[in-house]
Amino acid sequence: MLNKIITLNEYIAHKQKDFSYATGELSGLLQDIALAAKIVNREINKAGLVNILGATGSSNVYGEEVKKLDVFANDQFIRSLRTSGECCGVASEEEESFIAFENEKAKKAHYVVCMDPLDGSSNIDVNISIGTIFGIYRRKSKVSDICNLDDFLQKGRELVAAGYVIYGSSTMLVYSAGGKVNGFTLDPSLGEFCLSHHDIKIPKKGKIYSINESYKNSFSKSVNEFVEYCKTEDKATNRPYSSRYVGSMVTDFHRNLIKGGIFMYPALRNHPNGKLRLLFEGCPMAYLVEKAGGRATTGYTDILDVQPTGVHQRVPIFIGSEDMVEKVEAFIQKYESVSSL
Ligand code: P6P
């Protein structure tokens, strides 16, 4: 029997019926994000052909070189959210602070969005997969007011939806709005995201570990001991594991979500909170991995339980298959008093 094509918009509308209280606002916001992703995808696919490769010569708040596609993606998502009417403000990795939308329609909206508009952008010029990451919170401030910082400094447990777009061999949008994690693959001939991965569950055990081992001399003893554990032959526990690290979190996360594995960006000697951002990478990906049956921790606390204190706060991240995250936690417990840092 031919499988019926279910588009993202059909799926969102269908799921909305499951929630009698749903007013369609979250549905509309998800559709606005998906539309912006299609526009960004179109530019990424032709980036090599037109002059939007290469740096803008400017840098972002972290001092990282900003590529033209970074700027395009950031502008596109902010424009889409500003006009959505379902979003009253956005915090973007590419912006110094959050942006409060001041048009009357936006001020009446119930949601704010935290996002990394183009994660892994250093890979743009070498045609390696990159991605967009987003998390959606209900605002805490009064509807009709302008949103404020507290709307964004919410724990990941408060997320109402989160997802990512991976611009790879195919372009996929993966999200959860509180229930299952579903993947939708963009069919360029239709211009539609179509359901392709229903109810994604991350394998409890995995055989892939993802970490930038060039920082070995900056890792704690527990992290180095765990990496050696991953490399050690032991047939009973399916080791050695395979090392896979792309340098694009969305890509490494997505592969591990489907196949099983652990992605780690731990504390480094000179960066005690690591590199990745709590609001833009940590919380959305932790929300998704827990909905898919996995774990995400700083090594000491679930990522979703960390209270944000700043929009650009960084956090150490160990995320992926439950058994592998629990194993690295055990190493941290065992060696934490004997840190080599
Ligand atoms: P490193 C990309 O710049 C990014 O934010 C993530 O997508 C990626 O996992 C990480 O940084 C790579 O960092 O230090 O290994 O180059």
C-alpha cells in the first residue's frame, strides 16, 4: 500500500486537534519557522554559486568570524518571527541581547524563541552539513507588554517545543512539541517538509563517541579516562566505540540520535563552561534527546534543570544514549576529586 505523504503543516494541524485548548498559535509559530528554514535552505543550496560564501569580515558576540550565510539566516529567522504574530521576541546566538518585537500584533503573542540560526557555520565553505536550532517558551511577562529578559532566562524544563533543521544530504526538520520526536524531510519538488521519521527514539546503548580530541590536554581526568574507555577493546561491551566528530553539533547530534552515541563538549582548562550555549544549543537539544529517550547533563546536573543567568551562558554538554551518558557521569563521580585540571 502506498504510504500517504503527510506534510509538516498537515501533521501540525492534525496534532493540534489532540489539544482542545490549542489555539493554533504554537502551530502557526512552528509553520513560520519551517517556512524560514525553507528560505535559508534555498540560499545554502546555492551558496557555492553566488557570492554569499566567505566571511562578512565581521565577528559575532563570541569574536567568531561571521559568514554571510550566518547573517542571512539570522536576518531571515528574525524577520519571520517578527511578522509571525505568534512570537513576542527572540534571542539569537548572533545577537548581543534578546530582541523584543514592538509591533502591536507581536506584543499580544504568547511565545518567545531562542535560536542558533546557523550552527556549525565554519563548515559552510567546505560543504559539510550545518543546522538551525530553536527552542520555544511561553512568555512569563504580561501579554500586550513588551517581552523582557525573564521571558528568555527559563530552564529547559519550561520549553513547550524545540527542534532543529539539518541542511545536509537532504534537509530535515526534527522537532517535538511535548510529545514524540518526529523528522520531516524536505521534498524539493513539492517544497514541503514530509514526515519521514515518525517517533524517533535514540538507542539506549550506542557505539559512537563524538568529542574534539585535540583538546585532550585541556580535558579533566574523568573525560580523558572516559575517552580511553571508549577506545579500549572489550567485546562484552561492544568496544572500542567509533569516533565521529564533524564540528557541527546539529550533524553530530542527529547521527547519534538515529544510530545511538554520545556527543561531548566538556569544560576545558581555559573555558570552565565549555563552548556551547545553554539557551541556543544545550536546552533545545536536551529537550529533544529526553523526549527521544536519551539523557543530557553538564556532568553534574541535567541540562534542562540548569537555571540560565544570561542569554549567552555556556554550559558543558554530555548528550545522547542513556547508558553512555550514565557511564560518563560515573567516570566524573569516580575521578572528580582527582581532576587533572
Ligand atoms: P570545536 C560550531 O562552531 C559549534 O558551535 C558546534 O556546532 C560544534 O559542535 C562546535 O562548535 C565545534 O567546536 O571547538 O570542536 O571546533
